[in-house]
Amino acid sequence: MSNSNKGKRRVCFRMAAPDAVNVSLAGDFNNWDAHRHPLKKMPGGFWEKNVMLPPGRYEYKYLIDGKWRLDPANQQSCANCFGGRNSVVEVASAPVAVRSRKR
């Protein structure tokens, strides 16, 4: 793990959209830039993207063929300033390994 990723956690964003041509991810972690995190089409009609994020709370949405969509697999959401809703993900702190000393 590089120093720039220290303390960050891998978050897998996964969306079922078998008929989609383009799926991307945008949120407050990438300044809502839909071009920065395109998802890769996987077998079975799923789209995926792994993103390294520091611990915290993040709002996001998927852009599917030009239309904004909530994450249907995530029940956590909040109101946004446009009168709609955003999905919410909370990234936990990395677990700390505790080693006991031999006496």
C-alpha cells in the first residue's frame, strides 16, 4: 500500500444495470465528477468500481446512460440541495492489530 493510500479502505461500488451502456460513480469524494470513476461491466449485467476512501461519511449517486440514480442496494440515503436524494456510505476506520508481549 502506498503512503497516499495509508488509512484508506477499499470500497466496492456495484450496480446491476444489464442494459446500460455507460455507468459511472460520482460523489462528494470525487467532487461529483462523473468522469473520474467509470464502472467496469462485469458478467451477469453488473458494473463495478473499487475506490480507496479514508474513513468517513460520503454521499454518492450513479450516472447510468446520462440519468442520475440512487444505489438500489443501499437503503441509506439523505436529502440533497436539489430536492432529491443521495445514497450514503460510511467507511469505517481500519481495524487496529493489537499484539500482546510475551512475559
